[in-house]
Amino acid sequence: MNLLKSELLKLKRCWLLRVSFLLALLLPFLTLAMTLLSEQARQSAEPQFLMLIRQNHIFLTLFACNLLSSLIVTHLFLKEFQYGTIADIISVPVGRMRYIAVKETILFFWMMAIGLFSYLLCLLIGAAFGLTGFAFDLAVTGLWKYAAATAISFIPMQLMVLVTLLFKNYAISLAVSAVTLVGSVVAFNTKDLIFVFPNSIAFVLTNFQTPVTAEQVLASAASLAALLIVCLLGILIRFSRMDLKTVA
């Protein structure tokens, strides 16, 4: 509990927390401009509100769950190495699992807050600008889709946690996130790959128009499960073999 309180206190003073919510604030207005000004959007039969929340989540997943998450993960997990407090944590065996659990909890709720905050702004924009298709039932559907997609996006972030713990370097973490970003874009534009590439799974949940088959759901679940198992094993092995000499 003391570790959690300490982490929350650090979080209040964290500049990255403000940057992440600023990004979540700006993205809906960017997608609004695309929705209202794009010629393709004008010719599309898709309701404006539906297009707004769908495109906003695509941008949010691309940037927040790839590039921004790499900064958040490295910030959360590298602080102890930078401040030299990691030695105190690993000197007590029980502290290692508590350390992982607290960091992962903060990461999960941080990303969930970003996703839901961004969706709330979409609702306010839809109501304020009178976008076509804005309705209560669609707003509720969009809410659970955003929440589920953001929660699922937490699983591929474990790769960033593992990379951060292995290399303890911002540049390498950003490089890996850039690779996953490119992979997400490629998979998202390839029907056969989107369901087997873990970092692009969240896109599927906010696609209101294309039906998803049972086979595609199974492929998505299998890719996520495989990534989660490999990353968690890697994280646990890394911490179990950590000693005062390796973190010095």
C-alpha cells in the first residue's frame, strides 16, 4: 500500500501525465476537422458521429497505445533505476512482485483514463456540433467498445515493459514502439493480418461496420494470449534473476 501511495504521489507531479491527457484532448478535435472537412467524409453514407468516434479511436490506438505508451512504460519502470531505489526493492524478495503489480496497475488505469477521457470528449463534441447519427444507443455502444479496446490494448504493452526492463533505455523502447506502430498500420490495412497482429486487435472493436467471425475472434485471442504469456514469463524471469550487481 505504501508503494502504491508513493507511486500515486509521483504521478501527480509527472509531466507525462499532463502530456498524455493533452493528447487525448486534442485528438477528438483533429478527427472532428477530418470528419467535417474531408471530401471522402462528405460523400460517405456513414453518420458523422460514428465516423468521429471510429477515427478518433484509430488515432488514439496508434499514438497512445504505441508511441505514448512506450514513454509511459519507460517512465514508470525506469524511475527506480534512475533514482537508485531499485536496489531497495529487489533486496526484499516479496517486494519484487509488489513492484510489478503496482506499476502494472498504474499503467492499466492510466491508459484506461486516457481512452475514456478521449471518448467523453467525442460525446461532448457530437452533442455540441449536432453531428448526424448522434444517439444514446450508439453512444453506449461506443463506450463499451472504447473501454474494451483500451483494456485489450494493455496486453501488447507488456512487450514494452519487457523491453524496458531488459535494456533500460528510452531510445530502444521508442524504436520498438515505432516498429509496432508500423506493424499496426500494415496489419490494419490487411484483412488477413489484423486479427493475428496483437497491437492492431483494438482497431477491430471500434469498427462498427465490418462483422467479426468466430474464427477471427479466436485468432485474435490466440495472438494476444501468446504475447501475454511470453512477455509475462520474460518479465518474471528478468526480476527473479535481478541482483544488486546487475542494477548497480
